[in-house]
Amino acid sequence: MQKFKAFAQEHGHKTSAQMAELWDDDISPRTISRALKKIGFTRKKNLRLPRTLEATARGVYGSD
């Protein structure tokens, strides 16, 4: 389980399907989701940053 926790920390920003492709063994995205839930890993949005600043930080609006 420690190996999966490290994997989740490194690849937690990816989708479950992407994580399943990166995992060593043949595993389904649903199994990845269940394992993430089991270790208490959550993917919460950053609610502290206003949407415009968040989009700017990601480069959505670009710079004028």
C-alpha cells in the first residue's frame, strides 16, 4: 500500500484512467478509484483562488 500512496502523490493530478495506464500491473480505472478512496486521497478543487486568477495561473486567458 505504501507503493500506491507514493504513486498517488506523484500522479494524483491525472485521471483514474491515466493512472491505471501508468501502474505496473494491468488494473482498471475503477480499481484505482477504489484504492484512492481507501487511502483517503481526495482531489479537491482550490476554492481559495478566484476563478479568474485560477484561470490566469493555468494560462487560460494568456497575457495581453
